[in-house]
Amino acid sequence: MELNDFALARAIHVLAVLLWIGGVAFVTTTLLPACRALAEPDQRIALFETLEHRFAWQARITTVAAGASGFWMAHRLDLWWRFAAGAEWWWMHTMVGLWGVFTLMLFVLEPFVLRRWFAEQAQRDPERVFARIERMHRVLLALSLATVAGAVAGSHGGWGF
């Protein structure tokens, strides 16, 4: 039995999304609360950045893998029409939109804008900045989970309108 390119792309896609969104869930539900519990307000961001730094590379690699495999599957099955078809395929738009947000955050905003901005803001009010980081992660996790649920159900015919 031969593994075809589409099956391989789907496996890569699922594994990449699993590691990427699973990592976001870990950071949001475990790492951030631990930083809040273990460190004083003026030390939380430094602790978080030290621990989260290793995950940033995992997130970058897995978002690239998810994007490349998703693009390949859409190309291979000629699914571009779904993006113009309307509400029935909303989850396709959501997957690409969420991927775009994370790609922008991981490759542009975080390394070139947010890291410096958070450091400057943390000097004035570290508690407020850490709360903002937690809130941002909660929102991104909620959007991620809704997108995964929609994509799984939609790709198996469960979201027909």
C-alpha cells in the first residue's frame, strides 16, 4: 500500500496543528498561570519570556508546516472555489485567517514590535502588561479551538448551511 502525497500532506497538517494549538493551550492554561503564581509582578514577564522562548521556534515551524500542507491540499484538490462559495465553507476562511494572525504575530509583530513594546510598558506597569499577555493568549486559544472544531466538523460534512 502506497502513501500518496495528499495523505502525507494531511498527516503533516494534522500533526502541525496539533503541536501548534496544543502548545498555545499549554502556554495559556499552564505556563502563564505558573508564571503568575511563581514570580513577583516585576519578574513575571522575564520568566515567561525565558520559558516561552523555546516554544516560539516550535510554533514558527509548525505554523509554516500547517500553512504549506494546507496550501498543498487546497491546490491538490483544487479547493480554491470554496473561498468564494459563501458561508458553507466559513471554516476554510477561519483556518487561513487564524494562520495569518499567528504567522504575523510569530514572524513580524513579536520579534520586531511586541517584544520591545512589552518591555517598555512593563517598566511602567508590569502587572497590567502581564494581564494583557494572558488576555491575548486566552483570546487566541479560544479562536484556535473554535477554528479546529469548525474545520474538523466542516471537513466531515457537519457544518452544512
